[in-house]
Amino acid sequence: MRLATLEDFPRIELMLRGYLSEDEGEGSPVLFTRKTLDWYRDLTRSYLTGSQFGVVVLGEVESEAGPEVVGFALSGESGPPHLDTTLGKIAVVWIDWVALEHRKSGVGLGMLLFGWPTLVEMGFDTAMMSVREGNPGGEALCKAFGAFPVEHHFHYPLKETPRGIR
């Protein structure tokens, strides 16, 4: 595991494409569009340049050719303002993605653990990661990391008048 640098950005962009493509294929409401890719690219670049507080960790495994990057984790603030909450300052784990052939090897957990000290140095007290219901790998990762559920989120369409309101 290692912290990413700006020199890693082209490789991270390829992994972002893989993540978004896979996520959309699994039924995520987040679509793989140019706008979505640009949003994640901009967030990644802001963490790498320090314009926002965050960390990008690369997961590496040894291969015959040397270290091979097989995943990445993107964690940090979601943008200004950096809010104080009852849980302290919260870092968002945006992505913790590992290439399919290296899953269940500990790389995902390793990346989160590796980034932890940097997030603490940046002043975060808590990390929050959303996992889509029915994603056993994501749920297992959260439990292995010692995470616990805090609240449920409800979605409602803004184009419809809520029931009971006229």
C-alpha cells in the first residue's frame, strides 16, 4: 500500500472508469457518464493537490514484474464546509475498489487501514462509507474495519408532491 501522487493520476483515472462501469452494471443509481467521471476525477485531483483534505491510497501486490496496482481508495472531505457533527469531523470513503481477481485478499481493508493515520492527521474523527444493500463484499469490509450502521437514508422524488401535502 502507498499514498498516490499526481504521477499516479492516469492510472487512477483508468481504475475510476472500471469502478464506475462495474458499479453501474451492478445496478447502482450512479450512472457512468462523462459528468460523473469528471466529478470523481476532480475530487481525486483535489485530494492529490491538497486543495481539499483527503487521501488517495493505492493497493499493490507483488508480481513477477514488481509491484502491481490492483485497487485504490479515495477518502476525505466531501467539500466545503468541513462540518462538525456529533460524531466529530467526518471523512467520506468515496471509493474502496479492488480489481475483481484480487478481491477477498485483504487489499481493500489494507488500503483503508493505510489511509487511516493520514485522515486522523487531517483532523477527521470518523469515517463514513455507504454500501449498497445486497453488496456482501462491501458489508464484510465495513464489518472487518469495525464499522457500525448509524442511520438509514430515504429517497423521495422531488417531481412528485409528497403524500399528505397539498
